[in-house]
Amino acid sequence: MNPATRSSHTDAPLGKHDIAALVARHIPDGAFVNLGIGQPTLVADHLPPGSGVVLHTENGMLNMGPAATGSDIDPDLTNAGKVPVTELPGAAYFHHADSFAMMRGGHLDICVLGAYQVSARGDLANWHTGAPDAIPAVGGAMDLAIGAKQVFVVMTLFTKDGAPKLVKECGYPLTGLGCVDRVYTDLAVFDISSQGVSVTHTFGITFDDLAARLDMPLLDATKP
Amino acid sequence: MNPATRSSHTDAPLGKHDIAALVARHIPDGAFVNLGIGQPTLVADHLPPGSGVVLHTENGMLNMGPAATGSDIDPDLTNAGKVPVTELPGAAYFHHADSFAMMRGGHLDICVLGAYQVSARGDLANWHTGAPDAIPAVGGAMDLAIGAKQVFVVMTLFTKDGAPKLVKECGYPLTGLGCVDRVYTDLAVFDISSQGVSVTHTFGITFDDLAARLDMPLLDATKP
Amino acid sequence: MSTQLCADADEAVAGVQDGSTVLIGGFGMAGMPVALIDALLRQGAGNLTVVSNNAGNGDTGLAALLAAGRVRKVICSFPRQADSWVFDELYRAGKVELEVVPQGSLAERIRAAGAGIGAFFCPTAVGTLLSEGKETRVIDGRTYVLEYPIKGDVALISAQRADRMGNLVYRKTARNFGPVMATAATTVIAQVREIVETGEIDPETVVTPSIYVDRVVQEGDAV
Amino acid sequence: MSTQLCADADEAVAGVQDGSTVLIGGFGMAGMPVALIDALLRQGAGNLTVVSNNAGNGDTGLAALLAAGRVRKVICSFPRQADSWVFDELYRAGKVELEVVPQGSLAERIRAAGAGIGAFFCPTAVGTLLSEGKETRVIDGRTYVLEYPIKGDVALISAQRADRMGNLVYRKTARNFGPVMATAATTVIAQVREIVETGEIDPETVVTPSIYVDRVVQEGDAV
């Protein structure tokens, strides 16, 4: 990431498409990337043509193309969210054990996931609300969390009730320990490393206001 | 095996081609079989046309055909002994991890191996003479020994010096423990099971003479 | 032993015993062996443990098997979906057991069963609810959970094409769990869209070799 | 990251460090990446640990690398062959270390490295010299040996065809160790007989997806 990108900030919070566009700008050309179900899927719409970014879908494909429409819809060709998709030149199909071996073995450069909560140590909670009557369903979330070389989370920074989702300790059941490298939110972007949590971008909020609303030490990396 | 086959015996010891022919007769139609390097390879020559027996070679192929000759020789197509072979209709190629997963997972019906020694408990010694200056080389022998549903050994019953190769305890380094189900030799065929060692066929020797030359209890199963 | 070509799906699922563990391929509807599941429903085996990625969609296939009370336990990665109402209701009523396994661990545990691996140390789910009570070990600085094989008595899978020997090829992401499940069950039953003569599938492109396939049935465009 | 198409084998092996672990594909001569091994000899890296099924044949390829004193240790299943005189002599002179691994355990340990598995319980070699000192465990009544991954810094493999993205297909039994080694090294270098345009390899038939391949070089009919 170049310094100009690192220090960028805006006067207003980002919408989810803006977040997706920012994540897309931070994905290096030629990277192998898995986009989780939901908001992360939007990132695909913002990858520039010619970036050479190759999308992996854990149900057994590399070089997945955009969502299929009309007569391109093929029930044999879906993404991990079971949405019909398309195939790009240079695609490859493989079975589930090979697909997750690829993931678990650390071959994906980046995985982008949604989250309920991320902790200051990079713990991720995104699979279970902890509600006593919830039916647990994990899918590939835990494999993705620990498999990719870098895990980016996209989420709003606060719940509708105003509670922060970047927290000292996750209250929700964990998906993975210490696995998140970067958190993209409507109000700021955070890097999580052994040095702690750094704010690299702010959107419509000052670093000090952000620090006041989050219950953890923050490093200010918004200045170049 | 039908009772007639079980009780068969001849008045003279078998040659190695006779042994191979007998093993071939005992392989059920449609079986998936791996033939080890050396003498076991001869079994292929005696499988009747239309038996549907499918040969596996651990370097990544099912439905291997006979040895290649002349213009059929292809350096990309060899058996585990690195001998050029051919491909039959219905063949399949796969990589080494898949090939040995197939073997280790118990999917092969029968594996036929040579041996230095077999013990009364079915221990196999066929990879190492134990000579202090020998360079150890195991290849796929240990995987084959423990992988197939049934392991048949083909060997002469005695060394050139007259020492039995079917023994109470193997003196040579082991390839696998309790893995041999049946031993085909020039003088007799033995079944090894939890009940002990049964002689099912004799060739040019009586059961009593055989029992006198082997240092282990033998069950006489030569009579129908 | 040689692959049996079956006249219909009922013949293909004959003999499945009560209490069997049944591996069922598919990811959502892609690769789902619908005709075989329907035949298993007619066949009548009960008290089944079903291993599949999901726990049924809508009212057909696995959902119908569940609704008929044939399933004692589901081992899967993602039971809860928009259209998983049959499973949801049974689960909340305590009428079906559930073991949730991360999707990659599910695939690898099935592979382990097929590959003769006794157990393996897996980094997935460390420190989560899904590894509670499981043995852990630190290897080379990383923590792993010990996972055991999942073996089936029966596997029901769907493929694109078989030759008469039983070699299989799949189509696009409908491949998913089929190839690993085919290695991991005592009796492997495949429904295919097309059966061709032996020799018509390029040996370089076979995904599931015939050694793994016990029974094949052609079932129109079954997916 | 994107696969690099190299002008020649020397460019393909550039930067291999002294002390590297090098996985080398091939089973005998089938699938042996001869041009890459020759280039590695010219490149000069030494003190190597070589992981391969055999320990060199005749006087070329791996045997030449051994003869030049570049190899500290060989991990293989079958060093001793009729034409392995170079290795034999070095080994008897105590000039090269040897770790003999059963062929299937070798393949599975390499796969484990590529698949993120920390270790696995394997039934092969139980009760033999090759499991001496290794941890064992009885699981479900069978004894297993704990085996650890073998990871490479570099893999040198040979394939039939690459597209410009780096997807690979192999030919017949020359496939052997290539696909697993491609998953298990930091830098994967493939020599291929042919490079085609992206899109010219049927996605159903890709054996090694481009994600695993760092560098590709076309090397005539190299095998």
C-alpha cells in the first residue's frame, strides 16, 4: 500500500460500496482472493479490469467470474453463497478437500470476511450470535479465518444500538483466534499486528473521537 | 476359492510361472490388484482375458496394460518398476498422494508381493537384507503391505541354502506386521489367519514332510 | 470389484441398512443426488446418520428424508439456511442430533477415512466452540486440533458422466464433495446424467476412478 | 501472485538459496524436471536437502547435482537402483545424509505440508525400522505412526502443458509427484513441453491450478 493510500481519509463515513471499493484498491494485482458471503462479495464489483486478481470460491473453483444472469445461469456453477456465477478463462475446478487444502495450506493471499466482532488481538467472531436458540452453522468461516495469508474484515464499526464491534474481547463465540489483519469499516480502517491496533484511515471522524468511542489503545497511523 | 481349488496338489514342485498361474486363478474376476516388482509381475501374464481384473500401479494409474514393446514404448508411461507399460480402455491417471491414499485406504482387493521371509503371524520382510553395508530403499513396499485388503506373497519356500523363508519370527527387518494373508511357494500354499498357518496346497511334498521342514505348527487344509 | 450398472435409482439404493451412516454429496443443489435420496426415502432405511454439507433445502431430497423421521443425526457444516425449515423444526423439537463441523474439516475428515489416515492435526476451529473437548497440540509454534475420520457405510453422489466401468467425471462446481465421499464409504452409489462406453472418458480427466464406485444409475438430467 | 513465464531454465531457477529444501518431481525419468535440475547445477546453490522419490540415475540430473557436492541430505523412498552409483558412492563415503521414507508416506507428508495439516497418524511402517523413535497411537484398534509434513523452499516439477496463467496438466504416469509437490513449496517452478493461451485448457481437466505455480519455462520435449 503506498503512503498516500494509507493516510487517506474523508469527511463523511463510507457506505458499504465505498468500503468495498477501498478494499478492492488494497488488493494487489494478481492476488488470489476469497470473498466471503454477503458484504465481502461487493468487493468483486470494484476490482479494476486487468488487475489479474483471481477469485477462489471454496466450493471448488479458481477464477470465478461475476454473478450469472439470464441464460448464463447454470445450476452446476455457483459460489459459496449458492448464487449462480460465471467462469473466466483460466478457471480450474477441484473437489472440496482440494479446495480447503488450498485454503488451509496458506495459498490464498487474501480473504475478505464479514464479522459480528473483531477483538484487539485479531480474534474474529462471525459465525454464531451466541443466542441460546440459534442453530449453529459455520460453513467455511473457520477454515477461511485461519487459512488465508491475510484476513480482511468488512463491517460497520458500531451496531445499530451503538455498541462497538471492534472490542477488547469478543463476546460472541469465536471463529478464529488472532487471525484478522485488517478491519475495514464505515468510520475507519484498522491494522492489527503484534504492535497493537493502528488506525490507518478515518472517514468523517477524528482519530481522537474514534479513540474515545473504542475501549482499547489505538495507534494513530493516519498521518503519512 | 472353491473346495476343488483348495485341495489341489501336484506331484512336483511348481516353477515360478506355475505359481503365477495359480495366483492368477485365485484372483476373483473384477478385482483391483497391485502386482509388486519382480516375480509378482508374472501373474499378469496368467490373468484370463475377460476376467475384468484391474491392475493398479502405485506411480499413479489404474487399468494398466501389458508391458510396452517397440513403438508403444512411451517414457511417460511406466509401471512401479519403471518398465514401459501400456494403457487399457477405462484407465485413469492420478498423482502419487491419491495413488497411495487409494492403497492405504484399503481400496485394493489384493496385492501380490515378493518376500525374503514371512512369519507365522503374517509379518512380512521384503525390503532390506539387514546387511550392515546395504543402502536402505523401501519404495512402496511398506504401503502395499498394510494397504490392500488381502496380501499374497509369492516366493520359494526355502533359500538356496535350504533355510525356510516361512519362519516363526522374521530375522530380516520387517516391512509390515501381520499383513500377509496367503503365501504361494514352489512347494505349498499357506493361509495365515488368527487360527494359525494352514497348508491348502502341496506340490511334490507331503504335508508331513512339509511340517517336518518348517519350525511352526501347521494345520492341514489340503483335504477337501 | 466391478461396478454394477443399475436399471433405476431404487435398484441402486437397495439394501441400505437401518442405522447406516450415509454420506450425501452436493453443495446446495449443485451435485445433490436427488434421485438417489428420493429412492432411499422409498427404500425405507431409518435411524440414519447423514453426513452432508447442508441439512436439507425446501421439502424435497434430504429435507423429505428428515421429515419422514429417517434421520437420527446430521453431521454437516451449514444446517441453517433460508429454506432449511424441515431441519430447523426437528432440531428445535429435539428430534434430530446435530454435529457441526467446519466445512474444510468435514471434507478432510472424509478424505482421511478414504485415505487410511487414523487422525490428523488441523488448525481450523482452534480456540472455538467447535473444538471444545478435542485434543490439541502445538506443532512448530502453531496450535492444532486432532480430528478423526468420518467413514460412511453408503455414499450417495451425483456426477456428470460414468463409463461402463464406473469411472466418473463431474461438471463445474457440482464436483464439490462427490470425489472425497466416493473414497470414504463401503458402498458408493452414483447417479449420473450419462453413461458412456468404457474408453470414451480420457484417462487424464477421470476424477473418480472406477475402483471407488460400486453402483451407477443414469438419472436423466437429475440436478 | 501471478505466474512468471521464464525465458529459459536458468531464469526459472534464479535465486535458489544455499541450504534450501528442494522438492524434485519424477518417478525414475517419468516427470523428472531434467532441464531445471541442470539449471540448478549451473546456478550453484549448495548444501541442499533434496526430496524426491529416487536419489538420481546415471550421471545426469539429480546424480550430477549429487556428484557436484551440492546435496547435503536426500529424503526419498528408493535411493538404491541399478544406476544409482553416484548416490551409492557418496552415501558409503558418508558424504550425504539419507532419510528413507515409505513412498506413500513421502507423498502424504508432502501433501500435508501443502494442505496445512500439522501432522497425521499413518498406518504405514508401524513396527518397522522406519518408524523407530516415532510416536505411535492405537486408534480404533489399529496402530498408527505420527508423521510430520515435508515442506520445500523450492519445488522443481515437470508437466505436459501450462497456460499463460500457470495452470498445469500432466501426461500419463509422468504426473506422479508433480501435483503434490506443487502445493508444498514456497517457490514452485515447472518445466513444461508446451505453453498455451489462457483459456485453452479445459477448466475441468486442470490438475495443478495456477495458484500453486510461481514460474513456468518451456523446455522442448524435456523428458
